[in-house]
Amino acid sequence: MKTILTILFCSLVITISGQELKYEEVVHVDSTATKDELYTRARSWVRNTFNKKNSIIEVDDKASGEITASGIVDYRKRKNYFGASCVEGPVRLTLSIYVKDGRYKYVFHSFDHKGSGGSGCRHTDYGIITLDDKAPKPSWGEPRDKAWNDIKAFISETVLLNVSDLKKAMNIQSDISKHW
């Protein structure tokens, strides 16, 4: 019995400690907004606004109401700490938007950090960003919790700016849907 409980506890800890950082919300809009209208708004926002220079639409399925795009944001240190230039670099991310009549859901996920390195140091990759408080062991040296927390704060600010902009875009009727 103790063995079974130990195994269950260990698997629970692994699941919790490796939980991926994710931002998601179901947003209710005007109840007269159709799935097709919301899809058009979401697709327009993704193409014109979301990570314009670096985004790629991977799923564009009007029938199912799904748009998924990947992009890259460039992390630059915002605080001074030892080894900061070693962790600066791109963070890949994925955005999925699902639409239904009167509502949509966005999910920002799969944040993947690759350090580009700086003068006098090797790059430090943290890989998939998780909810863990402690930094994973990077590709070399000791974990840098200051860098880990700074990257997560940068991601949070980036996502919140995108969410604010997306919400504005999803509440604006397109010219096609105006009845005249």
C-alpha cells in the first residue's frame, strides 16, 4: 500500500512541477456575433497585429472555428543580474483562438526560450517555460532564478498587451457584417 501511495505521490509531483505556463480565457461578446463574424475578426487580428514580423498561421479552419499561429518575441533583460546577457534571446510561443456564436477562447501557450548568449558567456536555454518557481537547470552552469522570473514577467506583460488588443479587435464589427 505504501508503495502505491508513493508512486501516486511522485507522479502527482512530476505533473505539478512540469506544468506549462499558459494563459487562457473564454470571452463572451455581443450575443448577436456569429461564429463566422468572430472568426473573421480573429483572423484579421492575427494577420494584421499578432507578432506581425515573425508569426505563421498554422491552423486556419473556419468550419471548426480555430486559428492557431506561432510567433517569436525577443526577450531582453529588464533587470541587471549576473549572466543576464547569456539568457537574452527569442521566446517562441503559440496562440490558439477558438470561436463560437457569442464567445471565443484564446490560449497563449508553448513558450519556448532559447538564449542567444552574450560576450564572454555561452547561451542559456530554459526551454519550455513552466509554472515552477525555480529555474530548470540550463544548458550550462547553475540555474538563474532571477533570469527565470524576469523571463516569466516579460512573457506575462507581452501576453497581457496582446490580450488587451485582441479584446478590442474582437468587439469591433467588420465592414462585411454591417447591415445597411
